[in-house]
Amino acid sequence: MTISIEIKDLSKKYKLYQSRSERFKDLVLPKSYGKDFWALRHVDFRANKGDVIGFIGINGSGKSTLSNIIAGIVPESSGSIYINGQASLIAVSSGLKGDLTGRENIELKCLMLGFSMKEIKEMQQWIIEFAELEDFIDQPVKSYSSGMKSRLGFAISVTIDPDILIIDEALSVGDKAFAEKSIEKMKEFKAQGKTMIFVSHSINQIKNFCNKVLWLEFGQVKKYGNVDDIIPEYENFIKEYKKMTKKQKSVYKRKVIENQTVRGNK
């Protein structure tokens, strides 16, 4: 099988600061300021060409961070990542410039991906019609609703025909008719054997569309495998997690992170 994505021992660290002065001190002084926050820690993950993988996990588990790293939007702090082909991320307003119009955003994003102006002109009308933005395409994107931004981002991404398509909650903000149209387009990609990553809180969408699942928990991989094997366990976990008090959730999170640290130091 052809490897599409291979990630080894990948971690992503951010610094959290309590003030601007603390951030400035961390830049100019030898002493370290701010608090380390590990969004991802020691992640191993491989996808083959044609895999459709659902990223699942409670909020703060690192799903969007990993998606952004795979798409090349943010760099990893350590570890290695191999991407076979071009990856495109679809997320609400991802890569869109608010001060530019929808049309200008189409041109900018496609130019950055190496398309000529002639090719862009040929694609442009299809993008506008698919996004259903004919009346708004020459308005600044900052005036768009979340659904309009999502539609534009989706239309651009599927038109440039990437090898790896990453959909991060982009179908959760649009109307039902557009979501259904988008799913049909994704089914076309699936039939072509493209690799897709689907980040969603909708278990039904994951069940219906994906063949594999990556379950992330506070920045680490908890489970990775077939949908039928993992989703029932995840559903049971979510049911129990929702019953926890705020304090119980905090204790649970601390234990998970402590276990990560112990494994990472071995």
C-alpha cells in the first residue's frame, strides 16, 4: 500500500503567557518565562492512500492542531512528518483574508498554490457557484457569516483537487443542503482513492463516511484503528465523561497528562 501520511514521535509545544511583558521578557532574557503547553505529545500515525480517517476526541485533544500540521499551516516542535502529495485544509475561514473580497481570496489562494491567472479564471466561476456566493463574492470576507466562509473555503479546496483533503468541522456551520452537497463531493474524492481526514464531533458522520478513526486525548493518541472497533468504545467514554463533574474532569485530565509525561521521559 502507498503511504500518504506518516508521522513519527510528533510533538507541538506552545508557550502561554499571562501578559505582554512576560512574552517580551521571554524573547530578550535568558530566563524562560511563560508556561509550556503541549498541544500534541509523541504522536505516531500513518495513513495509506485511499484511507478516510475520522479525528475524534473531546475539545482540547489536539485534533485541529494535528490537522494544521498535516496541512503545513503550523510547524511541529519535534518529531517527523512525511506528506505524499499536496494537502488542503478546509476549516471555517481557514486561509481567508478578511480585508479581501471572496473573489480576491480565490485568486490569492490559487496563485499561492501555483496556478496561473488563466487557470484561476477558468476555475473561478465554478467555485463561486458551488459556494453559492454569487451576490456576495465581491464583498470583503470579514462581512461573511461563518457559513459563507466555510462554503468558500470548501469550494476552493475541492476545486484545486488536492491529494489529501482535511475537513475540520467545516460542515458544522453551513446549512443542511450545502452540507449534503459537500458530502457528495467528498464521496467523489473517496471514489477516486484520495486520502481524507474528517474532523468532526458528529459520530454519525464519522460512522457513515470514514473507515478508520484516530482518537486523540489531551494531545496523545489513545486509539487508532477501524471505525467499527473504536467508535463503540468512544461512545461509551463520551457518555461517562459527560456525567463527570468539572472537578472530576480536571482530575481525569491531570492523570492523562501525567501519564504522557512519564511515557515521554522514558
